[in-house]
Amino acid sequence: MNKRLKIILANKYFYIKGGSERAFFDEARILRENGHEVAFFSMVDEKNLPSPQSRYFVDKVEYNNPLGLWEKISHGSKLLYSFEAKKKIADLISQEKPDLVHLHNIHHQLSPSIIHAVKKKNIPIVMTLHDYKMVCPVYNMVRDGQICEECGQRRYYRCLVNKCTKDSFYKSFINTAEMYLHHRILNIYDLVDIFISPSYFLKKKMRAMGFDRTIITLPNSLDNRLYEPEYNHRDDPVSFCFFGRLSEPKGLFTLIEAMRGLDANLKIIGDGPLKEELKKKVQENNNLRVQFLGYKSGSELKTKIRNCSVVVVPSEWYENYPYTIIESFGLGKPVVASRIGGIPELVKDYETGLTHIPGDIADLHAKLLILLRDRGLREKLGKQARQFVEENLTFDKHYQGLMKIYKMALDR
């Protein structure tokens, strides 16, 4: 597509909070580097990056704080359908006059009310799926630490029955009502022209769960110009590394147990609700060589990853297309990861790393041991991992795929 477009990108957070924000900001860079004009729509927050469109951002909404009855009613109504967001994006559209609107993570803080405002102006909509929110009220398809698919085929009431949202009847009721309103009463997502899935797995799982809209696969990308690989770091002893959020579905207890008997260190980088519990687990087993390095980002995080031998991603939920793995590949590191979700599309046995059965301590231990004993294999897999990024996940490849999707939406 030769035409230079003006695009509004929408995401509820306007700072790097997780993978969806990485994709959001990377896409803005890709579009601008190729001559397109980008405007933003998001939520006010003290952590936000600067934006010329910030006056159109919706007021900050924090759903995790304790609320009184009136605040619960007010926040619940915004979560279901935000008239503030609908009006503000309409004002932004009138100002910017975009050719297309590309939505990322809009749930709750922005709400899909903005879809009605965009379609009223007869503007095409593309939406990237970062999780399973279209079929699961709590987005990750995990309940009590286990994979759960009970809400498939629009049986959203199972969320309320099981109190899936933080074991709260009120929060589960709101999320259940949200799903029925958006998917059964308003059918609001039918107005989105094309959905993008970073992984083939997510696309397939959405279909199996009953979501039948047009979905095109376009993997996340990496600016490999910013990632200098290190293939032969000679750490002695060998160190494995986990980086990311310290939360239940990440498989960290499995990983700590799998380290027993290995002549290696484990460096855990990140923060999250399980931090103290994980530290207690390690303290109770003083023969475990586990270090907690805290939250790191930017060049400091890259240096920590370069200075390890292998990155471990032991997830126990349906990961989509994790940036953790892509970044590790960019830095020349092989990855040992669970054989679950979209992970096997990245981590291929004896090509870019090794996979293990999710939650299986013995299998993870065995895979770590293989790489612990074979420095040559670690270096070979690290080089092939970097090559995988250079051949498949560049900004240029992503841009070409994105333009094909935009053209399809505009033609509709």
C-alpha cells in the first residue's frame, strides 16, 4: 500500500506495563518510520509517556483499589460502557480525521463503547488480540491455578458460579455482565472489521471457544537493531534466568523445584504478587542457588540477560506470543519453555531451545540439565534463535503484514 495513512492507536495504558503496550508502541514506531501519521487514545496516568493527544485521554480508573458502594456502581458502569471514552474518542476523531482506528487492549478502562463512536464515523477498525478476553471474562483462562475453558460457547455465567475474578462475587458478576452485554446483547465486537492474533494458537483457541470473527495471524516483532546478541558468555557456574511478572500462572514454583541438584544458579528478575512467597520457598531450602534481582528494564535488563546462559519460561497458562522469548532470542539466548499456548511457535526443540511438559518438574529438570552440560549446544541454539528473529520477526516483516491487513479493512 503506497498511500500514507493517518491511524489512531488505542490502548488503555500509555506506558510500558506489559506485552500489549510493547506491541502498541512498537506498532506506532513502525508506522511512523514508514511515513504514516499516528495519533493516540488512552487513559490518564502519572506514568504516561507524553502525547499531543493527552487532552483526549479518559480519566484514570483504578479497579483494584477498595471501593465504597457508590464508587463500585460508578466504576462498574464505566467498565460495562464508558460514555466518557465514547465522547472523547469521537472528539479525537473529529480533530484528527483518521483513515483507520487500530485497537489494542481497551477492556475495562476504555471499554468497547469506543467502537460505537468509531463506526458512527464510518471508519474501519482493526483490533489486536493480546489475550483471551473475547471468550473468557478474566482474560487468561486460568481458575485456581489451572487451565479453565468452562466459558466456551458463550457460557459466561460460569465465571459468576466459580467466582473467577479474584474470588469476588461482585467482581465476577461485573465481568459476567460485561461479557453478556458486549457479546450477546450489543454484539459490539461484530463492528470490528479484522482481528489480529500474534499466534496461531490464540486464533485456533478463539475459534474452538466459539468466537467466529475474521482473525488474521501477525506475529509480534522485535527491533533487532537494539539487541546486541551474546552467544558465548562464559559464566561459571552456568546461570539460568527468568524475567517477567512473578505471578501464579508463570510456573515459578515448578522452576524452583526443577533447580534441585543442578550445579547452576537461577536468577529471577521481576516483581509481582508471589515475590515474598517465592523467597520464603527458597529460604526454606537453603541448598537452592536462587537469586532475586528485583525489577529491571531497558539496558540494565538486557545486560542481565546477556550475562546468563539460558532463559527459562515455565508458563502454565496459554501464553500468546511472549515478548520474553522474542527478546531472549534477540539477545542470542536459547530458551527452555513450556509446551503450551503459542510458545511452541517460537521455541522449537533443538532449533531455538527446548520445550518441557507444563508443570512437570522432572521434565523441566531434564531439559535444563541437557543445556547445563553442553555449552556448544547452548551457543548453537542461541545463534539459531537470533537467526529466527532476523528471518521472521523484524519490523519490516511486521509492517508488510500490517499493511495487508489495513488494506483489507479499508477495502471493506
